[in-house]
Amino acid sequence: MSVEIRRGSERFIEREGRRLSRHAFSFGQHYDAERLSFGPIVCHDDHLLGRGAGFSEHEHRDLNIVTWVAQGALVHTGDDGEPVVLPAGTAAVLRTGEGVRHAEIASDDGPCRFVQVWLAPRPDAADAADAADAAGAEVSYAHAAIAAEAGSGLVPVASSVDDAPLGLGVPGARLGLARLGAHERLLLPAAARVHAYLVSGALLRSSLAEPLAAGDAFLLVDEPAHEVVAAVPTELLVWSFEA
């Protein structure tokens, strides 16, 4: 059982042109042997793109790439060459299978901020067939607008376990979104691993930690459910994993 706080100020910062990226885990030239992954999460990035800036066509394989658009609009272009505009409040899941190329660019309407998580198939999965299926799955892309209001608790976004707007190819993985009003409470789930990221807002001091601000995250391992309280209107992305 453990509780770790990852402060946004401790993220690896990468600046390139009109793009600012904050990496939570080792990425590219930024290496930290203690920050390689968290369960199946191998990348957790917070990107801010200037108008028309972003990532030109590049390739991925054997990943589930989950994107949450927090501000502006992101234009995703896949192998078919057709652009898809993802406005703020939209989540997307790209299952890369054995290889896919895509591009991600901020729309011409203004800056875009998005949070992106890469999930790798788990070779230690209890069911080896599930792990093999996750690694060799066909390429797919899906997106959905997520309606979450203050008072609605943790709203399902993506899951390989339960009904959710988007499916995942990683066994035991769930993503939920919470939008909290000031002083509203949220119960973080009990799970083998929980990653709770503050997209915006702040949490009050609790038994877990001093106050948390936007960009901070809880990383919980084998913990019971924990209650957090918003200090101001707050948006949280909460991952949970069964193993």
C-alpha cells in the first residue's frame, strides 16, 4: 500500500516552437529510472499547442492512446487522411495494433490543451491470452463527447471492464472524469492502482497530502477508497487498474 504525490512542477518540460509539453514519466531525452511507468501507463503528457501547432504525422504500435481535450480543439488525422476535430470535453481512444500513423494539430481557432496517456499491453496479465490480444489488436479509433457536471461524481469515459462510451484494449483498465464544484467531495476508487490527475482547479488539504493544484496527481497502490474535496471548481481524470 502506498500513496505518492506527483507535483506538476516536477514534470519534465519540453518546448518546441509553439508547443509546450509536460511529461510525467521518462520520455525521449528526459530519463528517470524511478519514473518509467505506473502499471500499464507508460506516458502521461499534458500538451499546450499554439494555433496550428502540434505533432505532424508519426507512427505508434502496440499502444492504447487515450486523449482528453481540455481546451480549444484538436485536429486528429489518421491513416485514412480524414481529419477529425475534437473540441474541448471530448475523449478519444486510438488502438494502434501492429502499427498506425497519425497527426495531432491544434485547430486554427486558437490554442489547444490536451492530456494524453499511453497504455502498454501488460505482459504480466493474469490471463496471457488477454495480454496477447491487447498487443495484437486491430487498429481502431473512436471518440466521444463526455457530459459531466458538478454533482455527477465519477463519470465513465473509457473501460475494458464496464460499459463506457469508449472501449480499451488493456485488461482491467478504467478511466473516469469528475467535474467538482467548490467544496464538493469525490471518492477515489479502491483498486490495485489509481492515478488521479488534476486537469484544473485544486483540492483541499486531506489525510493524503497538502493541497493539490492543477497539474498534480495522486498515484495510489493497493489503497482503499479515499475521499478528496475540491477547493474551487475542479476537473479530475481518474484511472484505475485491477492489477
